[in-house]
Amino acid sequence: MKNLLFVLLIICFAIAGCDGRDKIENSNTQFLKNHKLVDSLSEDVKYFPEKYNEFKIDTILSNGFTIKIKSFTDMESSYLNEFKTDNTIHKHYYRGNKATVLVSNNGVIFEKLIDKKLFSNFDSALNPFFKEAILNGVWINKEKSTLNSNITININFCKPETDWCAFFDLIIEKDGTYRIINVTNELEKDL
């Protein structure tokens, strides 16, 4: 009986000694180091914008032109900005945009999809920029468009999370012919 009591006493001390108090003082970082998990990384993935967006402009100018612009999120392509902080890999996906421009003056004179492909065909020297940039905005330059017998559409592309941008004028004549001017280069010349 004494042996049984002695064994029960040892079991009680063993159970009381295994309550985990020794692990309470270990921090999360120490636990990860002890289990060789500190080198494993977590991942933070975000999409900008998160959902499909669409924006429409429908304008009739005093010079007789009707302009319709529909800008929308391109859910098929994105630019990835990947960086690491501490033990987290951040992946920010910036979805591109596209726009359709329709210009009428006694009938449709111009209808085109505005995207990176159109502009990289315009100037192949910009291809490295367009690999990282997204279409940021397409809008009517009302001042230039009402003063002239043509339409000027302002377009800009920017590389996300930077101030690296390129600005263009899309000038559409009454007969539907158009030309693209890299306004960014002209601004640099003026400086």
C-alpha cells in the first residue's frame, strides 16, 4: 500500500509539474525559433481595385461633337509590386484599366479602345514603361476641344506606388483621323 501511495504521489507531482508554466515565458518569436519556423514567411496579397469598376462620360460640346468615354477595370491583367517586410511577403496586384472612346459629329467619326497596346504601338521606346504602368485616366480636355475644330482627349499612365507617369493627348480631327502627342516629353522640354 505504501508503494502504491508513493507511486500516486510521484504521478501527482509529475502532473503538477507539466502545467506549461515553463512555456508561458516563451514569446511567439522564441516559439517560432525553437520549432525552426522563423524562416517561414507569411503572405499578404491585395488587389487594387478589389472589384470591377466602371466610369462613363457622355458629353455634347458646343462645337457639335458628342463624346462618350467608358473607362473600366481590366480584370484579366495586372501589375505586381512585390516586397518583403519582416517575415511577410506583400504582393500588391494593380489591375489595369481600359477605356473606349466614341466621338460623333453628324455620325460616328472615331471609335477606339484605349489601352497600353495602342500606346506601345505608338512609341516602342515606351515599352519598358508600359510593362510596369497602368492606365490611370482618360478624360476630355474641354478647353482645347471647344476652342478648336478637333477633340483633345487627355490620357495618362502611371507606375503604381511611384510618381513615374506619362501624359498623352489624343487629338481627333473632324474626319476621324487622329494623332497621339506625348505631352510628358513636351513638358520636359519646357522645363
